[in-house]
Amino acid sequence: MANKGPAYGMSRDVQSKIEKKYDDELEDRLVEWIVAQCGAAVGRPERGRLGFQVWLKNGIVLSRLVNSLYPDGAKPVKVPDAPPTMVFKQMEQIAQFLKAAEDYGVIKTDMFQTVDLFEAKDMAAVQRTLMALGSLAVTKNDGNYHGDPNWFMKKAQEHKREFTESQLKEGKNVIGLQMGTNKGASQAGMSYGRPRQIIS
């Protein structure tokens, strides 16, 4: 990674807009969920964007979180005994979390990039990924989610309907309102103005 100095001009404006998207109240809810999901052993971060970033930066907490959403014996991410100290190992741990989250069902557009978390480029994107993961866990309702189900919105689920042959035949006889109607329609009383005069 390159050493980066302070941002100036347009770069600073863009970065400040990204930082304004970070939600402190959402951070509290996410911390509560992660602690409820993983247990008190993961600890708690210092309040604020930077504290949240430092807490998640090595990827261990994230790996434990995604592992806790799977039943025993099916854990997708290997969590080392000692937290990694080397930068590339920490980034690799974050990448494993992202892969496991995608396999769990989080769509690519909801995923953050590794540098968003590691360099604190876009912590709001990290929050969005965790929200998407929580929403999926609540929606699946497979017994692996811990915490208040009201912390996340349930995703819409398919509600397939089955119709009998007779019901399908009846539907062919109904004219939908989108088709319009010609009841009582006539051209009586319609005038289009004076006809065009053709002079030869």
C-alpha cells in the first residue's frame, strides 16, 4: 500500500461526502447485533467511525460473524487462533469474509471493497454490507440468527400461487380493465371543426 498524505481540493470534498454517509445510530445497532451474534468475546469498539473501523480491520470479528450464521460443521471462514498482524493477512481475512457473505446471499452491489474497510475509505459501505447480511439472516429464519429481529428489515420473499385448470379457463373470459371498454361509445356529437378548404 502506498502512503497517502492529506487530500486536497476535489478529493477532499469527495471523501468528506462519503464520510457524511456514515450513520452513528446504525453503528450502535450493528455493534449490538455482532456482540449478540458472536458473544461477548469479540469485545466492543470505541464509539465512532474510526473505532468501528479498528475493531473490524483485521477481519476476525467479521469472520466470526459470518461463521455464526452457519450451523456447526459448516463454517465457511477459517479463523486463526491469533489475530493476523501482517497487513496482507488481515486483508485476506476481510476478503474471505466478503466471499462467505456473497455465498450466503449478499448481492455484489451491497458489498464493500477491502480497502473501504482497511483504509477507512468508505465505512458507510461497510455498514451497508452488514445491514444486507443481517437482513438476509432475519429473512432465512433458520435458527442461526441471534438478536432482535426488528434490527433488520426482512427481504421480500416469493409467494407462488397455484391455479386449477378451471380457474385458468375462467380467467380467459374476463376482459381486463386495461383493455378499455367500448360500451356506449359512438361518434355522435363529435365535431372536428371546419374541414380543410382546398382551392384549385
